[in-house]
Amino acid sequence: MSTKVTAAILASDAAQFLAFKRAMGVGYQSGEFALKRFLNFVSEQYGEGPVPLNEAVTRWATRLGGRKPVTVANQFGVVRQLCLFRRRSDPHGFVPEHAVAPVKESVFVPYIFSHEEVLAVVGAATRHEGCSMWGVMLRCLTLVLYCTGMRLGEAIRLQMIDVDLRHAVLTVQRSKGRSRILAIRDDLVAEIRQYLRQRGAILEASGADDPKTLFIRRDGSALPIGAISTALRGLLRGLGLKPPSGRSGARPYELRHAFAVHRLTAWALEGADVHAKLPWLSAYLGHQNLLGTEVYLKATPQLLLLASQRFEQHSRHRRRLS
């Protein structure tokens, strides 16, 4: 028996669902965006009349071809959670099966910066002088991104109270529903100290109130993510790592990928058990599970070659013992 509701009731249920999520401490901004699009779709397709929920969800999940599998799965997952939430008040309410939008492996291959390219990006950031973006800040931000693997949004949202240089830790507050504490090396501590001296001078010269965010613009205001994303993409285009136009090529987010792959490669070169180290890296990156981290094991030819060599050495040792 199919579940039928009106668009108005569905919108009310969605509002209660969002309130529940936020009461649990989850920001759920991307989830809210997906729900709004779903509700708009339902309203446009069915008007004020009864909505067969099973039909609406299926049509919503399959409405457009050519979308990335991970996008479809993520948006469908939000709508499915809404349906599960509705079951609290309607035990017979419709909940779609995962088969409606099965999770498929993404074919996206990230661009992995070499160590030389990372140094080039840091150098370009250091030399940059714009109207609002300044070199010392861009250099420090780039190093924080690469040395910690933070997401760009996480780095931009860092507050001064999240920076404890005495104990060499940075705290990422409530990202993806959770917080984490990141230990950092002494050389990054020194870079941040140097930036903080310049940050203080900027605030004093501008007379602006301290926005309390770690990274600020030249006028002393908080750094908006859109502006810094544009600036970093400009650096990548200037270095030839990204085409003059379009979305292809390296992205600022690739500094996170580079951190993960370079860390795994370093462990492999040291002879460490990379699989045993994965939970550490996963926790440091803020992944919800190991699946998000294991993708880096196949990210570069060098890492694959090291894994192959380790397997061959292990096989030879086994043969000698047998």
C-alpha cells in the first residue's frame, strides 16, 4: 500500500526533521539544500493534491541523467532519512529501498600534487599581493591545508581559540557533525607564529575589530570562503596546474588529497604497515569510516609500486620459510 501525503504535510515533516537533526548538533546545510530541492520538485509535479510518496521519490532520484553517482546517492540518502523520520509517526510510511539509487564507485580521479608542485603553490602564495589577499596569509593558509589535510571550509572557519601553539594543536570545531584535534609539527607552528605577528600588525594598522577568525583579509575582516577559493584557483592557473578557464585541472581541495597520499607514501617508504595506519589517517582527516580513506591507497603509481614491492618481498619471505 503506497503512502500518500500532501506537499504541505511533507514540508512540515521536513521542517521537523531538520529541527531534530540540528538538536542533535548536526549543521546539515547540504542536507537542507537537498530537501528544499526535493520539496520544490514535489510541489511542481503534484501541486496541492495527494502525493504518492513512493512514486515521487523514485521520480526525484531518477529525474536527470548524467549526474555523478555520488551526488545522486547523497541526495537520495537525505530524502530516505526524511522517510525514516516520518515512520516515527506513521509506522506504515513509505521508505525507499537503497536499490532506487544504489551507491556506485565514483570514477572521479583527483589530481595529486607532487612535492615539487606543492612547493610551487606555496611559493606562488607567498609572492601574491592583492587588494584583499596578502602573501603571508595565503602562504600560511596553504601550508595549513597541506600539512593537516583540512578541508578548505574547515581552515577558513578556524577561530583564534582553536589555535594552541603551545601544545602544537589545532581544533576543528563541528565539521561534518564532529570535532577533532590535530597535532601539528614544529615547522608549521613556526609558520603560524610568523603569520600571527603579521595578522596583529594588519589589525592594528586597519583599526578594525578583531573578527576572531585565524585567517583575515588585508582590511582586517574575516576571510570569506568564496574569495579565498577564487584566489587559490588563480594561483593554480598561474602555475599551469589548471586551465585558464573551466572546472577541470587541479583544485584547492587537492591539497587535502596530496596530504593523504604523501603521508601514506611516507609510511610505505618507512616500511610501516600502511593498512594498520589507515585508522589514524582516517581520524586525522575527519572521515566517518575507513572507506573514505582507503581510496588513497590506489591514488598514485608510486604508492601502487611500493605496495607491489612490499607484497613481492612478503611472498619471497614466505617461500623461503616453506
